[in-house]
Amino acid sequence: MNRLYRFRGWVLGLFAVALAIVPANENFISVSGYFLILLGIFLHIEARRDIGDHTRGKELLAPELVTWGIYSKIRHPLYLSNMFVGCGFALVHLGWQPLLFVFVFGFVFFIVLLAMQEDLFLKKQFGEAFLNWEARTPAFFSRAFFSKLMENSPQYPRKTFFTAIMADRWTWGWLLFYSLALIMRGMAGPFPRVISSYI
């Protein structure tokens, strides 16, 4: 588990590089893809406001089981936000072609695997408290999730919007870099085709 968690960024980076190498669908503008990206960013910030910084880094650490705020609706909002952003980028870049579904399947499979391994860790760490939370809280989706997303639990303090953004400043930096790289690649005209012919 620690190894999978420690290298999660590298694996996600490989997905990003693989997506960037594939030629873009230049005749397609995906409104739904941009919507997924924005939804993922919003969800990421909301999750970070509740969970704080204690699970960041190379090792999976959980000094407490966070079950309030957005974590009272779904167990893995950070992983879900990664799914939305990754699938959104794939849709924007590839359009609705068969390769999109291959990429999305592999990407979502990896995220779900991470979430399952994290559940095992939390079960070992928190025992009965985790089992109770797991029984009432779905891993990714809930019928009441979108209608109750913004409800706060007043007994637990939340981070400010700015603090939540700053907690993931490296994530936003890489996201911006990757977005600009894809934009520049699209503006380069035949340049990407020359590169891809040598790969």
C-alpha cells in the first residue's frame, strides 16, 4: 500500500504524458470535458477544506478519521476529483473516440485501486469506526451527494477557500503547466505530428 501511494503521482504523470503524446482531436470542442475539469477542481477544494493536510506526502497517514463535511457524503472525494479532472482532460483532448474509453478505463481503474487500498489501511487503523462510516457512506457517489454537497457540519471547523487552494499549490501548478502544454501543442500545428513520427 505504501509503495502504491508513494508513487501515485508518478503513475498519474505517466497517464498525463501518454495522453499528451496521442494526437489531439482538433475538430472537437468538449463542453462536458471542461465541465468535468471544473467540477473536479471544485470538489478537490471542498475536500481539502475538510481533510486538511494530514494525508499529503509520500506515506499514507491518518491521525484521525475524517467523517464530517463532504466526507459524510462520500469516502473518497479527492480521488473522485482526480477522476473528474483526468477524464475531463481526456475528453477535451481526444473527443468521443474509442481511445478515450481505453484511457478512461485505465485511469479510473488505477484511482479505484488506490481508494480500495486506502480503505484497507483505514480499516486497519480505525477498526469499528471505519466500518460504521463505510456502512453509511458510499465510496464515490451518493444519491444525496449533489443536493447536500454544500452543507457544513458546524461542530467541525473548515479551512478557508484560500487555505484549501494553497494546501495543494503543487497540484494546481502542475495542472496549469499541463494545460498550457496541451494548448501550446495544439497551437504548434504540424510540430506534434513530426514528434509523433519519431516515437
